Amino acid sequence: MRYLVLSDIHANLEALEAVLVAAADLPHDRLLVLGDLVGYGADPNRVVDRVRALAPDIVIRGNHDKVGSGLERPEGFNAVARSAIRWTFETLAPDNRAWLAALPAGPLLVDDLIEICHGTPFDEDAYVFDDGDVLRSLEAARRPVCLFGHTHVQVGYCLADRSLTMCTADAARPLEVSIGGGRYLINPGSVGQPRDGDPRAAFGLVDTTARTVTMYRIDYPIARAQARIVAEGLPEVLAQRLALGR
Ligand code: ZN
């Protein structure tokens, strides 16, 4: 089974379309979406429409989906994120809002090898920042491979023989993690708002037969996504950060 894995699209239609074009050349059987379809970006309705039309096998919610759909208040959001999510709530069509509000919380088990979550397997809203977070997540995970999002950093961790190793973004692309006998915590990166210093759109592909997780980066028309953010009157810093990948 080959899974295309998309996370943190964040209403960036330009990035999503570019990823879907790239993914069309990569054979895959199923689609997993790890949450945060909306928030920050200028096209929440068109992104939700596009994802719904793809009929993903599993979509879980992210923190921005909860607030953008009105399920939760934007507590814990900074001023910029809060103003963007208020705009998102007002802009979302009622049908898309209801669809987002009905998304299940992670973690969810996908098959014998994989589970998915937005933040961590112990708390959908928690962030994986340091080794302690990684180990706690691997402890809580119920499958050998746990895929997560939320940090917008493309990274893979492997715990084997009591030693933790990390594969991060470097010049070598795509980044491939071979699934051996260890336990894995892997973030395919953010489609629509990368924060690891590489502004290109990120996504992943899991092949359970080859036992590989491959993480890709692709160029997309960043200037067009920035222009959309400015045109909608969203905070300009949200446009600027797309070019920085921060
Ligand atoms: Zn996010």
C-alpha cells in the first residue's frame, strides 16, 4: 500500500495544487491528511473544496481546523494567527465549516504499520520540539510508524536499540527513511507554510511494501500565494514568511 501524506496545507491553494501535480507522477493508493487545512492562508474554501473532492481515506483535524470551524476559541493563538483564524471563520462557507468541525481527532490507526496524529499521539495539540517530546510520542504511539504534523518541520526520528537518530532537511532530496525494526516518528512537512527554512512545499509518501517513507520538497508559485494573502487583507507577515520558510 502506498499512502500520499499531506499535512498543514493552511489554505494555500497554490502550494496544494503544485503538490497534487507532483504527486500525480508518484504512484499511490490512498490519501492521508494530517490536519490544519485552513488558517493563515487566503483560500480556505477552495482548499477545503479541493481536499473534499479528492475524497481522502482519512482526514484528521488540526488546531486551526477546530478554531476556524468554531469548535474552539483561539486561546493560545498569537495575534497574527488569531486575526487570520477569525477571518477564516467568517470566510468559510457554512458547509465547509461544518465539514471541518466534524473531522475526527487524532491519533488514528491507519493499518498495522501506521498511525497518524496532528500534534502528538498523546495530545492532538501538543508540539514535538525536543528529544523528550519525541520519546514521549514514541512511547504513546501504538504503531511502529507514527506520522505527525503541526510543527511544519520535515523530519524523521528513529528509535532503535535505545538510540534515537534524526533525519532532517538537507540538500539531499527527497529524504528517504527506511523502516526497519525500530519505532519511527515522521513529519512529512507542511504543504502550505513550511517553517524549516526551506520555503518549498513539503509532502510525504509511505510505501508499506518497500517499507520506506519518502519526503519531498517542490517549488510552487509563492508570489501568487503571497499576493492572495495581501489581496484578502490578511496580515502581511503571513505573506512574507512564505518566502522565508519560517
Ligand atoms: Zn499547522
